[in-house]
Amino acid sequence: MTEERNKGRPSLATAIASAVLAIIWFEMLSLGTGGLDDNILRTIYAGGHPVLVAVAKGFTFLGTWQFGIAAVVAGIALLVVIGRRRAALAAALVIALGRLLVETQKYAIARLRPADEVHLVPVSTPSFPSGHAANSTIVCLTFAILFFANTRWKRPAIAAALLLAFCIGLSRVMLGVHWPTDVIGGWSFGLLWVVLTLPWAERLAHDGRMR
């Protein structure tokens, strides 16, 4: 009984990870758009390299809201089809609330996007944090964890989710539309949100399998 009551509660490791990620997010907000940010952007920028631009645009497409919504709907529908309705509900809530918080940050902070390099894809929202980086981290990790919880594929799925989110975030700097600190801030917030909601989401998904 004690184990069941404690399942899903935040642990010391969760608290430490959350604090570290929150500090990283704050540092990226505080230190962004400076000389180091600009130097890294110029180094990674893919302008003038057609192959790199094409690759970056491909990964950026995977982080667009159009593709993201389609992927989320498909993932939630699959969870429902295989009889894991509570896991589907958990995924929907974690992803929707996370995306709302990302958009709230962007407009509340209102950081300007880098302007020294030509934007290789159109953009229309403020810069910090990168929505592509944050939202892809939240979506990929949430589904990796909920689909593969308690299986031998959980760690490989999480590693693949992190790698995809990394590539999507990196593509935004390569295309000249985000500062590196925007992307790191997006990754850190996405990870923070999943870490904070993971205990509840896993518990809800576990309860759904028990019914």
C-alpha cells in the first residue's frame, strides 16, 4: 500500500533535476542575445550551404504546429485504440498545457529574434524560448515515456526522443531564426515540464492499465 501511495510522487532526484533545469532556463533568459550567443549563431548558421539548409528545413518542419498537431492527434488516437484511454488523457493534458505555457512565455518575454543573418524560413512570434525546441521535447518525451513505460524499449525510446528534439532545436539556429539561448531555453523548459508532470502522467497511465 505504501508503494502505491508513493507512486507518482515527486522524488528528491525530480526536485534536483527540476531546480537545475529551471536555473538553466533562467540563465538562458538572462545571458541571451550577447556576444557569445551571436558568435555561436554565426558559426552554426547554414546560409550558403544548400544541403545543410535543406536538412535543417526538414527537421524544422517536424517542429511546426501543423505537423505537431497531426502527430499528437495520431499518438493520442493510437493510445485510445490500444485501450489506454487514461494514458491518452495524460498525454493530451501534458502536451496542451505545456504548449500553452511556452506561448505565454514567448509573448510575456517578447525577445527579438536575431536580425544579422537572413531568416531562411518565415517567423512571426517572439524568440524566447524556441517553441520548436520546447514543444518537440515535450511531445517526443511524453509519448516515448507513456508508450514504452515498463518495457525494455523505454530507454531507447527516450534517447530517440531527445535526439529528435535536439535536431529540431538545432535546425532553428542553423536557419537563423533563433538565438542559441532561445533553443537551450526551449529544451530546458520542455524537459522541466516533462519532469514535473511525469509522476502524475505515469500514475494516471498506470491506473488506466489496471482497469
